[in-house]
Amino acid sequence: MILELTSAERRALRARAHRLHPVVIIGDAGLSTAVLNEIHKNLSSHELIKIRVFSDAHAVRDQLLREICGTLHAAPVQHIGKILVVYRPLPESAVKARPARTAPKRKPLRRTKRSLQR
């Protein structure tokens, strides 16, 4: 079952994926069980990933995207060139277990020589 996204959700995910680098590479051997496990692990921790495919045929890359999304219950976000972008939302338990992001600590303002003369 492939997860469906609205066009607005897909647009927002494409914007988030722009700065990402491919984390999984599919070579000439194709989509093996080990590659699927690696994609599953990365989706479980990042929820949005890029995959690079070293195949020149567009139809093969399109078939790989459909197979990945169908097997892992994910949503295809983008297929541009040899890069596939795949999204699968994190489970609620993983979202709650994440530590809250805190603002970085700032250094205290440095006093200038002139301010000390007053």
C-alpha cells in the first residue's frame, strides 16, 4: 500500500528534501533485501530520505520507486533524474520519544573598553 500525499504536502516535502544528500544508493544489483532494510532503517530515523539509483532507464527507476513505496508503506515525493525522494511519517511513539530541541547557549556579550571607562 502506497501512502498518498496532497500536492501541498508534496511541495512542502520537496522543499525540505532540497538540502538533503542521498543516504542510500541502489547499484547495478538492483533492489535487494539488504538495500530495502537500509531504506527502512533510514526512513525510521529520518522520515524523509533521498535515494540515488545508478540505472540509466527511466522506467526502471520509476518501477524501483513504486516497489520501494509499496513494500515499505511510504509515499513517493519526487523522482528527478537518478534521485528518488521517499517519505514515511514517523510513528507517534518515536515523535514523543524525541528530545526537545533547545536553543544553543550564547556567550555573554563582551564589554568593550569604552564601556568600562564610564
